[in-house]
Amino acid sequence: MQFEADQPDLYGILLFAVDGGLTRTIPGQAAAGPPYWGGGLALDGVRRAALAGAEIIGPIPPQPSQPGSFLIMRDLGSPLPGAQPFGKIALHVRLASLTELLGPDDDAGFVRPVLFAPDGKVYSAVGVPVAPSGRLITGIEVASGWRAGLLVEWDALAAPLQQVRYLMIGVVVLLAIALPSILVTLARRTAGRVNALVDGARQVAAGNLSWRIEAKGGDEIATLAHAFNRMAKRLQQVIHSAVEVEKMAVLGRFATGVAHEVRNPLATMKTSAQALRVNEHDEERRAILDGLCEEIDRLDETIDDLLTYARPRQPQFEPVPVRDLFRRVAAVVEKPAREAGVRLSCSGMSELCVRGDRGQIQQILMNLVLNALQAMPQGGSLALRAAAIDGRARIEVADTGTGISPDALDKITDPFFTTRPDGTGLGLAISRQLAELNQGELTFESALGQGTIATLRLPLAAKEL
């Protein structure tokens, strides 16, 4: 019996006399306090229930010096029929060993397992009485007055929901307060951006094709603004191309008429002036006739420029070494450059080879170099530079002349625009036109008093790629 008393679920084994008095205690490993050491075991008023030929006595609530427990008691019987019975034996069982079978007791949970005992109290999974604060759900009765159950603590369950409820109410109140101001702000911003689109449409309808709308953000209105800007730019290009085509057609007819109506009389005038000079012995009159012939030649060159611009010849593409271009230009302008006090230099990748029409590219460079010389009446330096950048040839003509004002810089390639009293305004227009015919681009950078850089970009020949 001492061995059996050492079971972990028992405090010990108790022996009772027939009259119910405690006669002996056999303590186990978990025994502590009365009735094993000091004091007895008071069973008066403790509920009793029959179960399978035995009697369950309890529960005995925990006390400061005594843990909760219950007894399983049965009679020992008598040795012989009619003899005095031995008495009773009881297993003193830990109450916690029964409640632990209910499952873990989670204080933070909403549903907790409990034990309903015959004494009317509710015990937690650790064997201590609890004061239910929620809903009790009872299970099947395993013995008289003994039931397992669940305690649903509504307050703990509803507390987070209540917090969420208050939070949602606060959010709704804040939205109700902030929503009108947000809507007004959005309406103002949207109205301003829509008005910008309307103004842009009116400007384009009025003919101002350079009008652009500032597109901010990545929403639908910004996308619409980008589309509007692309449309305006494309429309500007189409109209500009149409105007250029019409202008070239008119200019072609005009140039042809001028050449036909003017050149024949000019030829007659020059022939007459040359004949008069042969028979003229007065030096003053001979000088006048020479000047007349020079003016006739200059007028004829102007007509040639006009015809070249109005009806340009289609380029004959071939590989053109940049070194040959630089040598030809240097040979032609070396003497006038020296007389004007201009230092001429050629540098860079002169071994480059471009793809284009040799004569037209030579004409472009000559026009640029001659313009640069005219911009340096007091002398200076003129540099021809060549390089390959981003798969294209880049030829620069840089001077240290008077420079070009910002207002005139955008117009210098327009036909008939000139800043010189004796200019025709066709040289740079023809140069830009020839550059585009050769699949190139001609641009200018300049500032007053700081010189000018003319940049000609051309495709590289196949062997340079």
C-alpha cells in the first residue's frame, strides 16, 4: 500500500474505522500537511456521490495549509460471514489531477475549461475555485454533481471588438470632418488642371502651336496633358512641313522665273560692259565698267544661290574622308585667313570617313568657314575639329568672332535672314538644307563677344561603324 500511495495523482491512502474515524494514513510523495502531519481531515458537510461500488467524497476545497482534493472510498468488507467488518479504505486524490484532464487553462483566452463540482463551485483547470464572469456551458455528468464544462468570458471576447468599434467610430467621425475639405481641395486642383487643358486647346485653335501644358503626376489628367503636348508638337511639325513644302514650291517657281527673266539681260549687260571696256582708254571709266561687271557677277551668284536653295540637287552618297575635306577648305581659305589675321587649325580624328555627297559637304564647310572669317574682322582663331560621338561623325567649325545674339541664333538658318548689309541670307539656309539632305544635322552655339561653334553631324561610312 505504501508503494501504491506514491502515485503522482495521490496525496496518500487513508484507512477508516467502521464508524468513519480515521485510523491510519499512508502518505505518498505529494503528501503535505493534515491529515498526514498535524491535524485531521474534516469530512462533515462534504458532498458524497456513489460511483461503481465506491463513494466519491468531495471536493475538499484548497486551504492555505491544504491543497484541494477528494476521496474515493469503499468498504473493506469482513473476513467471515457475520464477522465484524474491517472498516473503509480511501484514495486521497489531488483535485488538480482531475481538473488537469480538462485541458490547459489559458488566462488570455476567451473560452476556458472548468469543472462543476457537487459543492456548487466551479474549479479551473489548475484546481482552484473561480468566480465566473461570462457564460457557463455544462457538459455530460460523469458522476452525481460532477460535470465538465466551458466558461465563455464575453467581456474578454468583446473587449477587442469594442476597441475596433470605437476606432471605427473615430475614423468615421474624422472622415466626416475631413471629407468635405478633401473634396473641395481635389475639386480645386482638378478644376485648375482641367482649365489648363481647356486653355491649351484654345491656344492651339487660335494657331499658337508652340503652346505646351505642364504635366505633373502620373494620373489620367497628366496622361492627357502628355498626349496633348505630343499632339500639338506633331501638329506643329506637320504644318511646318506643309508650309515648307509650299514655300519651296513657290520659291522654286519664283527662282525659275527670276533666272529666266534676269539672267539673259544680265548676260547682255555684262557682254556690253566688257565690249565697252576694251575700247575705253579712260582709266576712271574702265574702273566703273569693271565694277559693273563685278556687280553683275555677284547678282548672278545670288541667282545661283536662289536656284540651289529652291531646287537642291539630290546627294550622291559615297565615303568621304574628313582629311580631304579639311585640306580642301584650308587650301581655299588659307590666304584670306592670313590676310585677315586669323589663325587656322585642324585637329581631332581627321582619319574619319563620312557618308554623304562630297560636293555638298564641301559646300557646307566652305559656307561655315567663310561666315566665321567674316565674323572676325579684327583677327582671331578658327578651328576645324572632327570626332566620332554616339556612332556619328561630329565636325565643328569654331571661331573667336563677335558671336550671335540669342534672338538671331534661332533665325540664322532661315532663308533671306542676314545680319550683314551685303548678305543675301541664303548661305546658312542652303547649308542646313544640304545637311538634312545628307541625313545630317547642323546646329549652332554662340554668345555675343564669345565666338560661335557650328556643329555638323553626319553618318559615318560603313567602314567606320
